[in-house]
Amino acid sequence: MLAKGDDTAGAILFVAQDRGENPHILERGIGPDGRTALIATGPADDTQAVTDYWMRRRRSDPDLWVVEVDIAAAERFVAETILHD
């Protein structure tokens, strides 16, 4: 957990990486078909740029949760965890 937000209203950003490599940010949003989807947002593959991005977002949205997931198939794990459509 990189930052805790509001328990009931906070959006969630996931910093996903595999063994410390290729960090990128995923966010729950609405896809082109109107269903809940994972949206890639912000910079990727640069740890400092990814950190700077979520910290800027957090300053403008103190309810934002930021969760780091450093496992193989991180994107699939996040999708299975937060997408319920």
C-alpha cells in the first residue's frame, strides 16, 4: 500500500510491475463498451515518472488509494480482483 484513501469513496490506482520491472499504472474506469474496465494511465517503464504521476494525482485527490502489485501477471491479478462485470 503506497497511499490510503477514503474507505468508501476513494478511487484506486494500481502500480503494476513484475519483479520490479516495467512499472505501469492501471485504474478502474469505464471502457468503450460502457462496462467497467482496467485503463492504463500515466507513464510506464520509468519508476520515477510513475511515482511522480501517482503523487501528483494524490495531491489533487487525497481520497485516492495507491496500491503496488509486484507479481507475475500483475495486470491479470488486478483485473480478477477489482472487475466484477
